[in-house]
Amino acid sequence: MKQIMRDVEKLASRMGADRAVFTKRLQSDGAREAFTALSETRRPDFTRINGP
């Protein structure tokens, strides 16, 4: 971990890649169901969700 933090370009690249994956996951059907269930104060139902 310390080694990657010393290499600013490598760290920035990794953070960008992580951000892209995180953004994609937030836009998934599973995330949508989770956030909707949270706002409706109910348990999420992931049985209709296909894939990540």
C-alpha cells in the first residue's frame, strides 16, 4: 500500500478505475432496488435481479 501511495500517477489511475467500477455498480438494478427499498423502509427483494 505504501508503495502505490508514493507513485502519484499510479494512485490516480487506480482511483479512476475504482471510481468507474463503483459508478457502474451504483447504476445497477441491484443498487436501484436496494436504494428504493431503503427509501420505502422495506426489505429489498433481489429475486427479480439478473446479474451484478
